[in-house]
Amino acid sequence: RSKVLSKYNSLEGAFAAMDQDGSRELDAEEFERIVVSLDVNRNDSRRLFEIMDADGDGYVTKHEFLWALKIFAPTTVLDDFKQQMVKRFGSVRDCLLRGGSKDGGKDQ
């Protein structure tokens, strides 16, 4: 989601750019062409397409596209947050024990 937003500024704008034939749905080729340009490998691109194609008809509608990216986003945000906490405190546990402060929540 973050790669899509950084390139297209909105999820709706990304979908419009991907829908090169104006059909208001993405086939696997349209989807892969754009997703690969975002540094996602072809295998992952195909898998993402399969996940987004909720009804399995071989096309990703705007609704499916937006729904999938909104569903994936919370996981991505939480993963990023976890990585930041581990980097800063060594573990999520240590972060929680310190109250999110390097000095243990004490005033300096």
C-alpha cells in the first residue's frame, strides 16, 4: 500500500492508472505491469492478484482493489511499528516494560 500511495498519491488514482483499457477492472496483465514496476517480483504479483480477485473471475474490480489494500494496510503498519520498537528497544517486551521511553518513563 505504501508503495502504491507514494507513486500515485491515492488508491483510486492507482487503480485508474492500472486500468489502462478503461474497463473499470484489472486483468492479470494490467495488474502485473504496474505492480512489477513497484519492485514486486512476478510471483508475488500473481499471488497478490489472486488474493485481490475475491470472486475468482480473473479480474480485480475497483472495489476488490480498494478493499484488499485497506485490509492489508493494518498489518503493514503494525509490522513497521514492531520493527521500529525492536530496533529502538531490542524487543517489544522491553518497549512495553519501559513504557515506550528509553529512560523507562522517568522524567529527566
